[in-house]
Amino acid sequence: MVGKVKRTKRVIRRTTVAVRNAISAAAPEPVRRLLTPAVRLGDMLVLDHLFVRLAFTNRHKISDLAWRAAQPLPHQLAKAKRLGIRTIINLRGEGTGTTYRVEKSECERLGLNFVDYRVRSRDAPSKAEILGLRDLFAAVEYPILLHCKSGADRAGLASAVFRYVKHGVPIAEARGELSLRYGHIRQADTGILDDFFERYLRDTARQPTEFFDWVETVYDPGELKRTFKAKSWANRIVNGILHRE
């Protein structure tokens, strides 16, 4: 089922790109310039499945210093600036697609800081990813907006670490940023992020250890990856219906 959904997505992408390119090639230069913003928005809405984000921004205030959200569209970045946000943190990492290029240029136009920081949602977090988040939150200009694609998994991981770093919220409470409330489904592959925090809580119950000390000296990403098991039905929801990538 998941494979069929992925194949359908690829067909839709190829068809959309082919139609777009054909229209662009046939249109006179003045028309192409006029249509460019609409074409870019169409790429974002269709190829990156961001049509869902028109109604479901998944934007939530974490504290006076931070918000979390799904991939923002240009008008949503303008809204972020009106909320007082100074820095956009893109947890999807540097990209080459239309969505990435539009977001970066729109942040420049609005005078927002734009930071790429890649974390993963379906693999055991690496030590470098977690320690890097600590360093990132010590360096950026606040308030910030954290986003991934859906605002559920990578944004949840980063939000939990943020609350611990900036507000001293215990991990047992901060891990609540990974919640069905935000669209996070712990039974899917993305549940490995929940297990990451649970390993810390289990280990520190036996031997109290500061979170980042545990990451550096105890945490074993390979062991976590080998032992975590997801549910196939949950992956069908996350990978198929919710277009999580």
C-alpha cells in the first residue's frame, strides 16, 4: 500500500512538472515573468503537498521566545514577522526545490534571519544533531519559529530540546512536544524520537545524569535503531495520508 502511494505521488509530480514546463516554454517572456510567482506557489502546493498547510499551519506558541509550525508559505512568513519572530529555523535542512528557494528569498525580503538545521524524523537522532541543537539555541536571535514539513516530528524533537535548554523544563515534561496534538504518531517510524527520550529517562532513573552528558557519554544511537519497532498501519498513515517526508 505504501509503495503504491509513493508511485502515485511520483506520477503526479512528473505530470505536474511536465505540464508546467510545457506551458512555460510556450508562453511569451512577459507572460512567463507575470506567471512566475503563481508557478512557484503551485510547485509548493502540489509537489511539496503544501496545499494542506493553507488550512492546517500547525502553528503553536511554545513560549515568549519560540513558536513551532509546519512548512510556512510566503504569507505565513509575513504573519510570523507580525508576531515578532526574528529567526526562522528550517529543520528540513538546505534544499534545492522550489519550497526551499521561495522560503529563503521571502525571509530575506522580510528581513528575517533564516537558519538551516537538518534533523531526521525516522532515524535515531545522532549525538551531533542533539548537541548541535543545544549550540543552535545558544546562538540564534529570538524569538524564533521552528518548522519542518508537517510540524509534528522534527519540530517536536527540536521544541523539546529547546524547552530544556532555554527554560529548564525537565525532559519528562518537555518530551510532550512529541504529541498527537501536533500530529505526531509514536507508533510509526517517527516514534523512534519518543524512544530516544524514554531511553534517557530510563537510564537516568538508575543513574541520575544531565541530559547532554547522557547524550555524549551513554546514548547509543545504533542500539536504539536496532531495537525500535514501528507499526505498519501507523506508517501507512504517516507516509501515505499525511504526506510526511
